[in-house]
Amino acid sequence: MSCIDAIKSINEKARDESFGRNRWGYVHYCNWHGLSRAKSPLASMIEALAKYVDDYHKKYKGPIGHDRIIGDEGIKNMLNGIITLLNGELDGLDGGTCDQIVRKIAEIGEIDLEG
């Protein structure tokens, strides 16, 4: 599964589950896709990093840093930075869903966010 496919799957699941009666999943989905207003910059950043990880895998057939030149510190720092941003203004996105997406990108990209 690609990172972009994972984002789509997680967002659709959030939309369909709707987090009980408050419809937060649907609100998150609409704000992620810019259906109710301009697309969230945070969503754009997450998608850009997901595309970077997917493109790297496609081109080099391995996890970021396996070539021992670029390393995985840069992408790890960016993903951890986004997790930190989830404590702030989310433009109508759901923080838990965004956190799940970022951690899935790390998993697919074989990036250890904790280490």
C-alpha cells in the first residue's frame, strides 16, 4: 500500500464512522479535501510528505536512508514536527485521524519516529 492510498483509506474510514453522533469524521473529511472551504495547509503538508515517501520507494526500491547518503533524519523530523503541530490549530481536521495518518506514513516508509 502506498502512503497516498493509506491517507485515502484512513480518511474514508473517518468519514464513514463519523465518530458517533457528532459527525467529526465527516467534518474532518470535508476539511481535508477542501469541500467546505480552502484545503487545510496541514493536510497539504502531510500529503506532500506522503508523496515524497512514495516517490522515494518507487525510485530507489527501499526505505528512505537505505543508501546511507540521505538518511532518514530529515523525513523523521518533518513527520515528528507535524505530530507536534497537531497540538495547535487544525483547520477543522481531527487530530487523532491526522496522527494516525502520519504514523502510517512512517510505518510504510520504514521510519522509526521514536528512535
